Amino acid sequence: MEQLNKMKLEKSIEILGYSVKQRPIYGLKLGEGNYKVLAWSQMHGNETTTTKACLDLVDYLQQTDQGRAMLKRLQLQLIFQLNPDGAVRYTRLNANKIDLNRDAVQETQPEMTTLKTVYSAFKPDLCLNLHGQRTIFSSGNSNKPATLSFLAPAANEAREVTPARLIAMQLIAKMVNEQAVSNQWGIGRYDDTFNLNCTGDFFTAQGTPTILFEAGHFPNDYKRLKTREFVFNALLSCLNSVSSNQYQHFTAEDYLAIPANDNHLRDIEIRNVTIVNKGKITISTIFVQFKEVLQQGDIHFIPEYAGNDPQLKGLKVIYALSKNQTKPIDVVESSTKIIKHLQSFIDF
Ligand SMILES: [Zn+2]
């Protein structure tokens, strides 16, 4: 985020509003074309990958010939870190402990007022609602993480394909078509249950095509450098499509063919562990999930016990060697005790 700090110092970005704790909400407007795109990141404070991808996008648009040509056809209003208080404390919620992505109708929070004020003044043709998702999400019922997930939010309870929603679906289908997914990673389609309080549903209901981006996990990439690249590529593909009008041949069916997001992945699967549950000893597969926390300015991944549900799948599989395990893991103990016990005979 050094780049963002540098831009703040150089005052090359403007202040669009202020958070609950009076922190500035920064924005940058680029381009002079007719087609207007509004994109905001980090309305959930701990979802930083898309902010970084937006900064990569700014570099590309300003520093390459192709980028500068796109800016002749587009106007792009970026909002970096809509939730700066959450970004500082590394929390999803804002300083009043409100999920900003459920505040679109009531608009109780200053951050939402800032977004809606910019929306009303700018009158975008397309909105990009940029988020990050945890490692638990898979592409369909596979063990491939959903490194990217997308949603064309519904505009009503019936989840009809309204004209605005169709454009979002077509653009998503185009972006997915241009990503070379592999057996290592995949793309998921987010659940489209209608909730007018969600920003994407709200703007789609106003008639503005809106796309939810979720930056997810790529194998062994906990810093999300690879994901950042994929998000950048997707953003670029999206802006290219709208600025050159090349997406209309995609259909709602193409969008619906994207595998749905599932949530059965866990960070580590440990097989062959001797466990005891209320006196009964068995050999079982158990799961560990990392919790991301900010400690002294650094992100740490704290392992937590995540149960032994056989429906789950691990992103990484480890075999416990019975000769190293001296006594069974008591799975009704606290997560801290279970993890400590596990780490006494397994490295993870
Ligand atoms: Zn989010």
C-alpha cells in the first residue's frame, strides 16, 4: 500500500468523504470518455487484495499506450478503501461495527453516504463492488479454490434478468472466458439471493449494472500476489469490454454455467489422527483453518481447529504418523488446546 500512501502525500487523489473516525476516504478519477465506471474497494476493511489490484490498474492506465487509449473511451471513478477505519483495524466492519455492505437502504453510516453521494453525482454506467473472500470457498463441488468469484446481483426477489443485470452477467461471462483457469484454481459464481440492503443489489435495482468481485485463494499464495494479478487481469478485461462494446454476444446462460461458490474447503486436512470423542477412540481426518489477524502491523495466520466433518476438503493434506502421536486428540477440548496438542507431533 506504499503506492496509496505516496498518492496521498502527493495529493494526486481527492478526498471524497470521511469515515466514522474522521479518516479521509480517497478517490481518483481517470479518463475522459463517455462510458462511466464507478469502482470501490475495501468496504470490508480487511479485504485488501482488490485495492492493490486497483493500484496496478491505475499504473497500467496511466503508463501504457493501451491504457491511455482506454482512458479516451472511459471515465473511471475509483474509491480506495471505502472503510478506512476497518482497514486500519483490519476488520470487516466499520468503526460502529456495521457491515457497510448491508447499509445501502438505510444509509446509517458516513462511508455509505460517501458512496451514494459519489454514485448520484457521477451517474455510472457500471459499478464494480470489489471484495475479498476466505480460503473456504471452492469453484463448485471441487477441491479447487475459487480464486475469483463473481456475482451479477439480483434486482428483485424473483431474481429476474433485468436489463441492468443482464449486462453484469454478460461482462462476467466475458471476464471468465478470458481467464485461463487450470486444475489448480477456479472461478465461482456467488449466491444471488436478493437483499436490497446489499450495495450491489441496491444499485442493480436502480438500473445500474453492478458486478461483485471476490478475490479468493490461490494454492499456497497466502499473500495473494497471484490473486492480485488475476483481479487486475479481470478488471482490465472488464474495462476493455465496456470501452470497446465487446461483450453482448455472451448470454445469461453463459453466466449461469459458471460453477457456484461452495464453502467446503479448509486450509489443512490432517489424515490418520487418533482422536477421542466422549470416550470413543477412532482414527479420523481432521481440519485446521487459519484465522487472519493483524498483530503489530503484520498479518498473522493463526491456526484454529475446524472439526472433522467428512464433507470438508483440505487445500493441503498432511498425514499424521501414528508413531509420533503419544495420546489421542480430545476433540471436545478448546481449539487452542487441540492445536497445541497437534503441533506437538505435526508441523504446519
Ligand atoms: Zn467483502
